[in-house]
Amino acid sequence: MTARIRLAVDIGGTFTDLVLSLPNRTVSTKLLTTHEAPDDAVIAGTRTILAEAGINGSALDLVVHGTTLATNALIERKGARCALITTAGFRDSLEIAYEHRFEQYDLYMERPLPLVERDLRLEVPERLAADGSVLLPLDEDALLGLVDALKAERIEALAISFLHSYVNPAHEARARDLIAAAMPGLAITVSSEVCREIREYERTSTTVANAYVLPLMASYLGRMRDGLAAIGVTCPLLLMMSSGGICTVETATRFPVRLVESGPAGGVILARRIAALGGYEQALSFDMGGTTAKITLIDDYTPQQSRHFEVARAYRFAKGSGIPVRIPVIDMVEIGAGGGSIGRVDALRRIAVGPDSAGSDPGPACYGRGGTAPTVTDADVVLGRIDPARFAGGKIALDPARAREAVLADIGARLDMPIEEAARGIVEIVDETMASAARVHAVENGKDTAGRTLIAFGGAAPLHAARLAQKLGITRVVIPVDAGVGSAHGFLDAPIAYEVARTFLVRLGALDRDMIEDLFCDMRAEAEAVVRLGFPLGALTERRTAFMRYRGQGHEIAVPLDGSALDPTALRAAFEATYTQLFGRIIPRLEVEAVTWTLALSQPYALPSADPVVVGAERAVASSSRRTVEAINGEIVDTPVYARASLVPGAELSGPAAIVEDGTTTIIPTGFTARIAYGGEIVIEGGCA
């Protein structure tokens, strides 16, 4: 983005972060998230940060916003009263799901309830064949006969998903027009617009999820625009998407499901830029905030992408226990491990942490807002890692006595252990939980964590990054400037972008190159209409991908097509190269087919070149010291404290040490060294455990 004065806003589960980018400096702030009305914290924070910078709202050139509102509505089931209209005989597809148990040995396993109850899943006679031809015309009289039921049930949003509509959307479009004419103002989502891909259950689930949050997001975005306008902000408002691109309010209002995981996506964009500045071709993005931790693999400065994501996993974060949505998304693993994650002693007298969080209300015990359960933040306070007077830039005064009381009562007393050991147990468990999730995520993608650079940001990540790196076999950790609000910084670096997908099943032996080119031309036209909406950006960057498989397989792999010719030989070679990278082998003599094709269009974006290495600066001087507890051995050590603002590029220091700033604190354990890079990043290096 080229606008001169830009504001980024990231609403998380615990904190709302704001970053104001000015021509010669940046200003940032943190506030507790106001869950009942998230825009309240945004407007209050915007007033505060504009006043601190000494400018008016009219001076802003751009506002970029990421929010967890859509995600939280799905998790907490606080969306619209929603109905589904589908092909006669298929209303239970949403509940049948994948026809398997995600935990086959648990006799008491419970599936998550569908977002639409059975009585509101309505059927209409119509039927398309798999090739899109009409087997049974849409019964318009029967469709209109459902209007009375929709009105009687006071439906606020409607999802329409017909069988095989990804090939031929005519029936869905006609049904939408008829219902819209009969019920003006009703929020309607059709599957052929939100997810034009094969697989009935996932397409319908995505459509329902979009309809479920659409009225909520439309109302919220409207309040946001009005609230910003009331303080003089007249510039465009853009929304961060889960894919790592940004879009207009109009697009976000139509397809709010694309905003799921929008905040974490911004953090990965920041990590990508930091990797390029340091020349770290293989990196691991680590974002730990107040509620969750997110981990993403980055190779050749490119984060992993996916088109499948599960929201609100209800059973111990098990795959298959959530709501599947097919949207473009940065592939990350998300763990219920944040500063607010609650520690407890389980039935086997083991310390367990999360996934439940104290959030911002009441928050950790040390917040003094009524919370009594010990959290990771409370444990960090007990261990001396956090200065209670400087937390969140001094905006939130912490009460160490409440933290000690909570940790001792719920952990120490129950396990008959000293309070420092109880706090260290909480921290060690949460660190191991994150490390385990990172290992599994890497293995599932045919990769390893060892040898990567860990790029850590978010309010809690710099406190835990060095220990996490030890567990993962990583010897280098990088903490970006203003890491506590890292995701918001990433928003300012994200390009305007949009991705379109189309299912077109074809065997490579029967591939018609002209037909595929025509398909891509149609997809580009759709994407360009979104990307250029109000923004004449000039040349755009196009990325093509084919989701391919051996014929007979049930799932596909993403095969990049950039630079590949659309002929069977070139496509098979690209497929086999990707398949080998993932699985270590190919399957000879099996036929290959392409199932879905995607085209991503974005504003041109060039990664920065690597910064020079700075050496020769004087050794850093500590401003104070405090007693902290080492993570590995529990030893209490006198730890020098450094003010990050006073550290110049090239400065070096050795652990144990703590580097403090307004948004977070970076812990350098014994045996690690730290230096300040050219751009101000903290580069921590040390051996593995």
C-alpha cells in the first residue's frame, strides 16, 4: 500500500491493537477488547492514537481492519437465525457430514450441532446432473410456498445450496431472485457465489457459515464506518482476509466468511517481510496473544496456503469436530494457548493449560477484574518475566499478589509444590503444547521445524519464544519491532487481493487447453472486478493453482501453475514434483486428474531485500534488574533489564536478560545471546535443549 498515513486495527480475543503509520514514525496502542460492542474499543483506540500523534481523523489516507468477530460468532453460536433451502432429499447432508467419527474410541463423543436446526432446513424439488444439465426444473411454486414458513420463523438469513450448482448456478440464482422479491431485506447467500467447488457438504457448510454471520458483520461494518466518520475519518476502510490479502467493505459484507482468521493472517504477512529482511528462507511464524497461539510454516518467503479450514473445533481441537469452510486461507495451526489460557490440575493430578481462556473479561487474576483462575500471564508474573507496572505500556496495572494467590491456590496447594515451581509448570506445559502442535503441523506437511528461524510476535510470544525454539530444535529467534502488535503491522503490508476457485474435473489425457484458458479468463474477470473496485492499481499479479490427484484418490494436492504450460506433460511433471515433496514418492502408471482450479489476483508486491549485517556497536547497558525464574531448571537468577528503545543496531547482550517495551517483554534465557539487527529486530541465538 502506498498511502502516507495509515491506521491498522486488529481485534483479538483479549486485546484490540492499533498501529498508526506516519511518514516518519509509527505509533501503537493496546486496549482490552470490548466483546459486547467490539467497535467501541476501535473508536476509543482511534481517538487515543490520533491524539497521541497530534493529527485529526481527516488526515488518515487508509484504515485496514482485521477482526475475530466472524470467528467468535461461529464459536459462540451468536449469529443470525438462519435457514437453508436445498435440493429435495438432501437437507440432512449438513448433519451427515463426512459419515465418520472423528474420535472413534470415545463412546460419549458428541458431534457439533449444525448452525441450522433440522426444522429450518427446507427442501425444494429441483435436480441438476453432475455435468450441470437439468434433470428436474426448479419448482418455483414450491419455492415460493416456503416464504410463509421463513416469515413465521422470523428468519434473518438464508442459505441456498443445490446439488451440483458449482457447475450450473442457474437454479440457485433464480431461487435467490424469487425469495429476494418476496422478502426484501433478507440476507441471502448462494453456494455458487461463496464456494463454487465440488463436495456438497463442505460447500453447503461454507454457505451456511457465510449466511450465519452476514447480518452481524454487515451491521458491525456499518457501525464501524459510522463511528470512524463521526471522528472525522473519511478515507477508505479495507478488511483483512484469511488469505493474507485485503478487500473492500463491500466484498467483506457479501462474503464475511472470508474474514475468518483475518487477524492471524496479518501476523504471517509481517513474518514474511521479517524473513525477507533477514534472509531467512525457512521460517516459522509464531503468534501468541491473549487467547490463542498460531504457528505457520514459511518456505522461500512464502507462507503455506490452503483452501480448507475448520472453525470452532469442539472436541479437544480434533480434526473433524468443527465447522468446515472452503475459503482461501493461510495454512496455520491454532492452539488454545495464550496469555489468558487457564491452568488447572486434572483428575490424574497433572497440570493442564487451556484451551479455555479468561479473555479480557474478567481476564487473568492479575488484571484485578474479578478473575480468580491462574493463567499463563499470572504464571509469567510470578516468574518475574513481566513488570506489573509496564504491562501494555502501563495502561493495565497488574496485581502480582492476585497472580500469586491464584497460582498457589489452584496449582501449588493442590500439588504441594512451591509457588515458583507451580508457575513454571504452567509455563512449561503451555510451551510443550505449542511445540507439539508445531511438530505435528510440520510433519503433516512433509516438513521439519529444525533449522528454521522462529519469528515471534504478539503480546505473549516474546516471553515464550526462546524456550519454544529449544523444544523445536531451532537455534535462531527473531522478535520484530513493536512485536506486541505484530498482526496490525502486517495489515499495513498486505496487498489488495482476491482469489476465485472453480471446480472443473478433467483427466490430463483429455485436457482441452483452450477450455482451461477460457476458465481462467472468466475467473480473472471476477477477481479483477473485486480487486479494482475503487482502486485503479495498474498491473496486477496473477497466481494460478490446480488441485490435482491420482484418479481414484479422495483428496487433492495444490500444484502451482505459474510458469507451467497447460499441457498434459507439463501438468503431470508439476503434479509429480509436488507429490514427491509431500509424500517422498510418486505412483507410477496411475492416471492424473485435475479437480479444482484457482486464480489469485493481487496488487503487485515485492519483498524487501535483505538488510546489511551491523557489527561493532557498543555492548548494551542494562537499565535495571529483577529476579526471574529460569524455564529449564527453575533456578532463580538476577536478570538485567534492557529498554528496547535504547538498544541500537549492532548492540549485543547475553542471557539471562529481559528486553522491555510497551507491548511485550522479550526473555533471553541463560545460554542465549541477543543482538539488534539493522532494522531494529532482536535476533536471539542459542543451543537446543
